[in-house]
Amino acid sequence: MHASLFHLHNARLNELSPNDMDLLLANAVTLRLAAGSPHARGLLRGKSLALVSERNDDSTRLFQTAASELGARVSQVWPQLSQLRHSARFGDTVRLLSRLYDGLECQGLAPDLVAEVGLAVPIPVYDGVACPHHPTASLASRLGGADSDEMNRRLILQTVLVSTLN
């Protein structure tokens, strides 16, 4: 990988600069070249990620597949954070999640709630990074190559995870 995008964790992936996009694309090309090697399959070995979502759709499956292919463990959790938001249990719940997981992918939650979670924990918090409306999704078409858009989208997602978790 060329450089880290760790500074973009905690929902700031929605604010990618042109330089960040170029870096993400360059890192994706590097990851593509390493795809299939034992090293690439273990890039996230030992990492545990939480998929905070109350649904099971293409976006949840994309996140689970992309992270698992790199060796991460993914657990889907349904803590109903929006219902806990204004209670004392909210802080306790998000702190517990940050102790159990190395990163949180939040899908279907209000952006301000995801931002609040991101401020409360010291781990990367993604705001629907695997969803088709996320700014990183548009990078798949810019990646080029012989792979399908679906494969390119998974590669971009994997690059985001590797770049922000390592």
C-alpha cells in the first residue's frame, strides 16, 4: 500500500479530497496485484469488525465478504442505537462495542448518530461504506481493469478497510 488513510476514519470517508481519492485508487491497484496471495488474504487477520445494521441485504453481504476475504471476523450486531441514543446506556453500549471490535460499519443509521458514535470511540466508524450511495462506491468505475464493477467495488471497500484499520 502506498500510504494510510487512517486520518479518514470515524465517518470522514464522506469527505474524500481529490488527493484521498487518488491515494485510495492507487492503493486499490496495489491490492489488486497482491490479490490471492497468502499475504493479501491475511491483511486483516486478527481484526474483528461489527456490522451495525438491522437489515440483511447486498450492502451487508458486500461488507461481510470484503472483510472476510482479508481475514477479518465480521459480526452483525443489532444494538438499536437510535433507541438508546438519549439514555445513559448509549455511551456504555458504544464503549463496549469499541472494546469488542476494531471497527464498526453502520448501515441504515442516521448520519448524525454515526458521527456521535465516531466521536465516542477510538476505533474507525464507517457510515455505510459498503452501501451504493457512499462516495467510495463511485471509485469502482474509475478503477478500470478487466474486473466487473462488483469486483472493483469490493476491492475499493477492502482498500478502505486495510487503509484505515492498519
